[in-house]
Amino acid sequence: QVQLVETGGGSVQAGGSLRLACTAFGQAYCIHDMSWYRQAPGKEREFVSIIASDGSTTYADSVKGRFTISQDNAKNTLYLQMNGLKPEDTAMYYCKTEGCGGYWGPGTQVTVSS
């Protein structure tokens, strides 16, 4: 019912920036309360940020002040602006919609070198 496609990953040096995008396709009523998660090698997937249906946002403490989540409803696209990147931000980044039981994208790799 829903397909999510993440783009924008890549390799940057510490202190650099990247902007991730997640475009959603499918039933509009399933696309809401969109979030970003990440998973580093050998670690569990962890929450990064969420933007709720009312526009409110929440961030993990580890990214607060450096990452900004936003969305363009007209384009069905979720964004994650990542500034001040650190090597510990290296991970596969996934977007998720909480609607209709939840759907995940395949992920996009972010690598930050020191």
C-alpha cells in the first residue's frame, strides 16, 4: 500500500552536511507521522526524529540542534537536514510512516569520516 524511497545519503567529512529525502508513494491516508531512524553496523536501529501530523517535531538527544526534520506535503516528501555531522552519525538511515501499521524505506547510507 505504501512505498518509501530514501535518497541523499553519501560520504562526507566531519563537520559537513547532508540532506536526506524520503518520498512516499501509495495511499495518502497511510502517510502521516513520518520519522527517521538509523542503524550503525553492529548496533540496533535507533530513533532519530519524527514529525507528527500536527507538525510538531521530536529529536533524539544525540542529534538535537544539528538535524532538522521537515516535510513537503505537496510532494509527499520528508526531509532530514543534517549539519555538523560527526563520525558517530555514520549509519544506514531509514524513513518510516506510522500509518496503516507502519512502512519502512530500504534506507540510504551516510558515512562521516574524521
